Amino acid sequence: MGYYTYYSLEVLGTDNVDEIIDELREFSVGASYAIDNLGDSQGSEKWYDNEKDMKEFSKKHPEVLFKLNGNGEETDDNWVQYFKNGKTQFCMGEIVYPEFDESKLK
């Protein structure tokens, strides 16, 4: 069965976005299923090696910042992971509710 996630990818710091996404989709079978040639989701996929693939691929373009967005099956499974030159930063999404404001009562 497996766990499905919707992925999208932003490529920052270059004008060659289309070429780099095409290259990534050739480099990684998981990426070829998970994202289209614009970096948008192609539907929910099981790209279990996304971190390994993106760390390795980012070494090929050390000046580029990759921002991989994930929305998993679970309601609170929303995250962003950044990749640059083989390194990564993972950020879980946070739900923040505004404080009570009596002036907004209707």
C-alpha cells in the first residue's frame, strides 16, 4: 500500500528552472512520477527517496536552492524541505491561530 504525498518543487537562484527540473526528472524515477516538468504535483505519489535524491541532485547545481513542498495523507503532514549543495533543512508546517480579539465578535 504505502504512504502518499503531494509534492511540488521550486527552483530558486537560477534562470534555468525548466532545464533543471527536466534533469531532475531524468535523474530520479521518484521525481519523474511526483512532479511534472513545471515542478507541480502530478498527483499523490510514494517518493520515499526524495531526501536522498534531492541531496545528491543538489550537488550538481551547488548555487541553486531547491524548495520541496510536501502534503501527506495525514491532516497535519505539511512540510517544506530546502536543499542546497548536498545539505538540507526540514521544516514541518505549523498551524497558528490568532489570539482572541473581542472587536471581531459579530
